[in-house]
Amino acid sequence: MQYEQVWNAVDKLAESQGLSPSGLAKKAGLDATTFNKSKRIRPDGKKRWPSLDSLNKILEVSGLNFEQFYNLAESDNDTKFTPSIPFIKCSQLDGNLAIQDKEFVTSDWTQVRFPDGRDKLYAIDIDNNDFMPTYRLGTLLVVSKNSEVRRGDRLVIIDPKGGMTIKEFIRRTATSLEVKEITSPHTESSIDLCEVLLVNRIVWASQ
């Protein structure tokens, strides 16, 4: 990768996220001036390359791997790059998954393209009829790991044994989650918080 290609890829990546190079730097926890054009040349006139650490940080927050970044650098067109997010089939959430730091731990993740990877998103493919008629076989759910939950949101809920359910959020009390059944909207229930290991919000669903 040549100097101009690397900086071009940084600019393209920022654009694909709807950000300026400065905004991309801040999103990655870097100084806002890290990728400024004025920082790309040293005071002595020599070229300044972005550090490997700063590149790793912007790839992590953008949901890209180094191969995808390399492809951006090699590309001569200005087509926006669509980032990818982790993807897993519903049937693989079979109760055998470990949870660590409020995230699934599994080697079964693959990747699916999705235009926004800013909120720690992942995708679940509904490959059964458990959530009919709300979510049919083949529905793709995009789920956020760290989104604020509001009344009416649909949630992926994981119990201590790794079992997955999908409910509509009503409220949270000191001891329970109050929810509606998505397969029977008029049915409300209460889930004891000690029976909840993970709660993530569904932010998008294909139809």
C-alpha cells in the first residue's frame, strides 16, 4: 500500500460512516486532529503515515477488517464502502453459548454487510418459525449491544442457560422486566431479573 492509497482509504472509510476524518478519529477515541490533512506532512516536509494503532482503532469502531481496508486503498472509485457486522443464525443460539462482558462468545460468527456499524451491532437470521407471525422464517434481525431501551422496543433476551426469546419491552422494575409477547400482543408477562443474562434491542428487521 502506498502513502496516498492509505490516506485515501482513511478518507473513504470516514465518508462511509457519514463522518469527516476528524469525526472518525473522535469516534475511535483518538485526538480529533489525528487524520487532519495538515498532519499528513511532517514539519520537515517528509510524509507522515498513520500509525498502525490508529488504523486498528478506526477499523474496530467501523466493523472492518484489514483486508477490507486494503480493498478501499486499492480501489480507484469513490463508491461508499458498506461495512459488515457479526452475523449468526437463530438456531445457533441453542443454549450452549457463553456470555462474557455482556456479549456472546462463539466461533460461529460470520459477517453480513450492513450500512451502519456504529452502535456495536450484530445480526440474527431467524431460521425457524418460533416467532411467527411477527418474524417469519428468513427474517434478518439487526440487534444493538448497547442501545438505550424504551417502551415498545423489541428485545432479544438471553436467560442464564443461553436460551433466547424475543419480547416487547414495557418497563423495568427493581426486580423484573415487564414485557409483552410478540406472538400474542395482548399478553403481558413479568421476567425476574435473576432469569435474565443479556438484553439487547432490535433496531431493524427485514420483511
